Amino acid sequence: MVRTPQRTEQTVHTQVNGITLAYNDRGSGLPIVFCHAFPLNRTMWAEQEKAFSSQFRVVTIDLRGHGESDAPLWRYTLDQAADDVIGVLDHLSIREAVFVGLSMGGYILFALYRKYADRVKGLVLADTRAQADTEEGKQARFQMAQAAYQKGPPAMADIMIPKLLSPATIQTKPELVRHVRAMIEGNPISGIVGDLMAMAERPDSVTLLKHITCPTQIIVGELDLPTPPSDAKLMADQIPNARLTIIPAAAHLSNLEKPDIFNDAVREFIGNETR
Ligand code: MLT
């Protein structure tokens, strides 16, 4: 069964792989495609859309199960998410792009690179990791799925916000916290649980790293707990010629907590490495 989401007039939708996906497509020039984190939606990229769409073609996508896209009850894998992203790009006649993925968005970019390396002009891997889940990590996902099912998305927001944002952000930026909470609470349980299963089952990508031949930028918040700087360093050490930026005083959602530093890193990367 497919949910009928609330749709806004400005949102653009397309049918991809049997479901409806929502996206924004703003600006022109080199395409930059943004893949969001778990359990958020494409509005987490609002600051990047604003900063880059005067110079580039910026595409932000609500992944299946999120925001204004459909949330079917099954078919959640990271390969499926990569196929969905490529389906949107095919619809937009975009052959090649720079891809930016944060956390789960980064996991999806590893899947996308495995299947569609020829579509990738550059990669920005932010607050993410190449390792698969440990057994304890999988168990934690199972428990989180039970909590989401039994208590609903507001309970997910309570669990996730301290993992996503720094204590200072939580104390001093109530609007940002409200935005993150609204994104989490706007996702149906099928999407949240689908993501948890997909992430638990994802393969290890460490062995892929040395085969990534496109220009790559790694970004991580200094205070990131779910995917700490040590994970970023591992990727930067193994991906040939990768650049690494560590953002001071940012936690997991570094693009939201320190958008100016995040955007400068992306802009410099695109300017120097992908033109
Ligand atoms: C995310 O931000 O996408 C998640 O923290 C990723 C994860 O749970 O592994």
C-alpha cells in the first residue's frame, strides 16, 4: 500500500521505479545532487540550495519513505535508493553530476558508485562511514524500529535529536531543532523502518574506497558522534587524493549546524577538482 502524501504546489514529482518521488530542481550549470540523512528529508539542504543554485543546477530529492515522496511498505535497500536517485536524474536528462550525501545519503552514494560510477563527476561524503554495521549496531537498529513502530515518529525525534545535533545547537538554536524535529515527525513509520532495515543490511564499503577514482571531498563535524572524524579519516586515507575538511564545533548534521563552512568546503572542492 502506498501512502498519499500531502503535496505542495511548488514541489515537483515524478514516477520512478513504481512510486512517486518529490524533488526540487533549481538553477542551471553543473548539476549537484544532494542525498539526505536518516530520518530527514530534502529540506535539510535548504541552505545549500540557496547558496549554490545561483551558480549550479541543484537537485534535492526526498528519498522513498521521506518527506513528500511515497513511502511504500517494502523495497528499501540502499541499492534501491541509488536506483531511485538515478531514475530522477534520467527523468531530468542529467547524465553526470557531483553527488553530495550526508550519513545515510553517503551510504547511498557508495551503492550508487558501485552501480553507476560513470554518472559520478565528483563525490562529497559528509558525516558518513564506509564500514557496515556491527552486530550490536544491527541490534540497535532492530530496537529502534520496534520503538518507532510502537511509539511513533515523535519518539524517534526524541531519540535522534541528541545524536544529530551538538548540545550547544540544541540549547541555542531552537528554530533549527524545530526544523529537524518536523522533518523526523513528517516521515511515516514505513519509511523509518524501511531505512533501518536497509542500513542494517548494507554491505561493507571499505574495500570499495581504493577503487573510487573520481574527485572526492570528505567532510565531518568535529563533534560527530554517529560517524566520528576517525571514520572520515579512514575514508580520506583510502580514497585516492581525497580531500578532508573537519568542521569545528559541528556534530552530525554539519551542513545545518555550520552551513557557511560546509558550503565553502563544497564550493572550493567543485572549483578546484571537478571543472
Ligand atoms: C543518518 O544520519 O543518516 C544516520 O545517523 C545514519 C546511521 O544511522 O547510520
